[in-house]
Amino acid sequence: MVSLKQELESNEYPGRGIVIGRSADGKHAVTAYFIMGRSSNSRNRVFVKEGEGIRTQAFDPSKLEDPSLIIYAPVRVLGCDTIVTNGDQTDTIYEGMENGMTFEQTLRCREFEPDGPNFTPRISGLMHVEGGAYDFSMSILKSNDGDPDCCNRYLFTYDNPKAGEGRFIHTYQHDGNPLPSFAGEPTKVDITGDIDTFTNMVWNALNEDNKVSLFVRFIDIATGKYETRIVNKNQ
């Protein structure tokens, strides 16, 4: 297990990232989702609440260029399931599971983003909290080392995660041109502090120039009630 703070501080551009795990006191299912940007279009965004989830929105609508890959609902809730993704596959997962499909099955019709030469991976997470039990899954759909003719699909599932432990997956290994896709299993990271301490740690550890927005949610495993924090660089 590595320090999430150090993992974030050491990477200037991980792109978009999902952290899922369990709080140090063992009482809460924890997730964080952040977005970063290098272009003015990517940086022109904020997170806003929508129902039980959130949506990205242009901070200055007059400067919005191509909305296709930057405007979407990263978080939606379906019963006992919380869906967290880096794109409009949130809706694909939600609608598929609503019709009886599994998390993995819903993503069979999707692949990486059509933004060559980067071919940004689609990363997704699913948290299931019910009856005092908690498990989660993570997925990444990516090109075959930059070759768009093949989509590599990976699914990781974690039953009864340990207190103070989480997994971190992000779109890019580091900055570059083209941007290299994340590789390997989601990184095992520490989950520390209460929701405000955790939120502040993640936000402050992200690269100051590139960070855009952060969403954090703590779900009480015993009751299903949750608390949410949203931080936007654009105010």
C-alpha cells in the first residue's frame, strides 16, 4: 500500500482519477473522482450536483468548444449502487443495470474515447452498499498500447475492503505526447481521515496548474446515508 498523497503529488498529470475504498474507522465506503485539464476547453469546467450524483458543466458557456467528451454525469446512484466514471458510460452502466445487466456486461458495448492519438481510457467504478455489507468493482477500457484496432478490457472486484485501504485508477500514467494510458492493477492506496480531511488532502496534492474539480463521497455502510464534498478551481 502506498500513500495516496505521495502518489498524487508525484504525478503532474494523471488525467482523471477514481479512488474507491473504506475509511480508516471502517464505517464508511469512500470514493473520490477528480478531473484535470491541459487545454482551455478541459479547464473550463465545474462539478454541479444533479439528483444524488453530479454533472460536469461549463464554467463559462461562451468559451465552451467541443462538449462531447467533457460534459457528462460522472456520478449516478441506482438503489444501493453508486456509479463513478470518467465519461458518459455512467449512463450506459446505469441503464444497463436498471435492466438487469451486470456492471461488466453494461460496458461490453463501450470502449476507449475516440480522441486519438491519446485514445483516453474509460475508467469506471461501482460501489455496492447494502445491509451493512460493502464491495466495489473497477474497470478500465483502453487501446492496445495506442493501437485503436483492439480494445483491452479489465475488471477488478474487491469484496469487503479493509479499513483504511483503497484502490486508485487514473487515465494516464503521466504527462506525455501522446499521453500513455494507465497500466496494471489499480494502485493500493491509504484512505485517511474524515471526509473533510480526506477531501483537502486530495485537492491539495493535485497539480495546481492542471487540477479542475474534485468530488468526494463518504457512505455510511450501516445506514446507506452519505455526505458529499465538491471542490471546483473555477468559482
